Amino acid sequence: MPVALKVKDLMIPLDDYAVTTADKTLKEAVPELMKIYCEVETGKCTEAGHRTSLVLDKQGNLVGILDFKSILKVLIPEIAGGISGKLSALGISIAFAEVDAHHMDTAKHGFRSRVRQNAQTRVGDVMLKLRGSIDAEAGFLDALKMIYRNKITVLPVYEGNNLVGVLRDSDLFLVAANVLME
């Protein structure tokens, strides 16, 4: 691994990354993320694709990150655990469940219907908070430490005040893994 390896040498340029806005619904944001996720490897949806979108406010400032887990947790709340989440996903209130009268609950929907309904949630309501950013001139090890310490998978990259890209944990992994291939 070259000692002088910088974040700018490893990052994904902003133009090649999924970007959405906080005011969009998941119904609007998910297809944008899916498109970039699938384009990375010539149209195939693979694990190599980008798994997050950067979330901007109306002024174009970075305000959060939208990831697969956050999306799935909203679209399919029963996966998040907890009895109330599972019941509400099925359209059953706690009160109805306690009296075993869930057949009377009018919010009862099938899976597809629930996903479509939950997709009306705004990105700003489910995005992850930013937990760090890094300068494009920073070194490889600085980026690795920041990602590890902040327990994140993506790190926004700036040149001055300008957002220029994203550094993923997978990009850093590949640098380390390539040392083994030498």
C-alpha cells in the first residue's frame, strides 16, 4: 500500500453516486438508489453496488445518509423487532391484539399494500445522521480510523466546503486486501 495514498484516490466521485433530497418520499428515492446500485456492474444488481444515498437539503447541503437498512426498516417494519412494530405492520393495534379482535382492524393490509403505503415516508424522517466527513487530501489510514471509530460504512468527502465524493468501507477494504495479492 503506497504510504501517500489519499482519500481522493479512493473515493467515488459525487457524480457517480446516488443522491436524493430530504423532502422526497422513499417511493421516489428507492428507484434512484436501485438504478445506481444496479449500474455499477453493467446492469446487474450485485453486492458491489452502492448501498447508500447521500441526502441533501433544498440548498444542496449534505444533511444525512439513506441506507438499505433504514429503507427496509420503514418499508417492512416487522423486521425491526418488537411486538408493536410487527403488529402495526400487519395493521393490528395493540388494543385489538389484546382482545383478539384484529379482524376488526380496518388498517389490515397485505405485504405489497403495506410496502406501498410505507413508501410514502419522507427520506428526511428516516435518514441516518451524519457521523463524520473527511477531506479529500486526508490519508488512507485516517479514513480507515474514522470509519472504524464512528461505526459507519460511508464517509462523505470534501474539498474545502464542497462535497466531492464518498469513501466506502469496501473501498478501504480493497486497498488492504490488495496488499495480500502482491
